[in-house]
Amino acid sequence: MADLQEAVVTLPSAPASVSAARRYVCDRLAEWGLPSDAPALDSVRLIVSELATNAVLHTCGRSPEFTVLMRLEHSERLHIGVRDRHPRWPRLQPADEPGEACPLADFDLDPCALDPGDLDPGAGYGGDPGAGGREDGGRGMVIVGHLADESGGALRITPTEEGGKTVWIVLPWTVRVL
């Protein structure tokens, strides 16, 4: 296998694109040697579904398409990103119980691009139904972060030159290369 494998697909911001994104990622992973029964595949499916769903639901028509980016480096680290053009960054759902920490510190967020307003429950990207979000908004990113963490990986959000963002997961690649 080459030192670097890359794959990219751009899809319309439509509900049917979520399953297309998931299928695309699973097909590329199979091509790169990940068995269909690998335990990590379930986590990757859920992560891609959540990130693609966010790109479709939360961009409010400001991103007519989203892009799924994949990169496998030196057969050691798998990067999967979902990029959209919406400037609003995802936020994490605040803790449900007093004293319960919201695990923001567990995420590798680019500090140059993080807008503290994006962490406000009324910011409009989840949280406050009156601001265009839903009451359960933000929990999906916590799930994505925990799945990445359980797999020995990380969640990262980076700005794009066009003013949007890419939400990345980085996971260790555990498939032996023959």
C-alpha cells in the first residue's frame, strides 16, 4: 500500500446524501483493506452518519453541498473529514446535570477559529429551537468525540479558506498491510 491514500467525494446537502457518504467511506475502507467485520467499522459508520447529517441539517441552506475527505497516512492514521461552507461551528450540548462537565477540553479545536458564541445554547447550531436548532442539538458531536476517543483517536475542527469548516476524526489504522 502507498504511504498516502486519499479519497474525496462531494455530495448535495440532501438527506439521501447521508447514506451515500456512509457507503462511500465504507467502500474506500474496504479497498484499503479494512474487513467488513472489523469492530472499528461500526464506529466509523456512526461517525460519518452524524457528521454528514450535521452538514445536511445544520447548514440552513448556506452550504448546498458537503465534501467527505479521507486520508490514510503511512498505514497508521486514518483521517475522515466532512467539510461544508457554513461559517457556524458545531457546539457541544451543555451538561445535563449541575456539576457535570461538558467535555469540550477533550476535543482538539482550532483556537484561532473557535467563536465562543458557537458554544452558547442559543447560537442557532443546535440547542435553542427558537434559534433554528433543536433541543437535542450538540449531543451528536459529543458522541462522535467519545467514539473517536474510544478508538484511540481524536476529533478536530478546522476552518476552510471559504469561511466554512471541516470536522475531522483521526483514528489509528489497525489493519496489517501485507
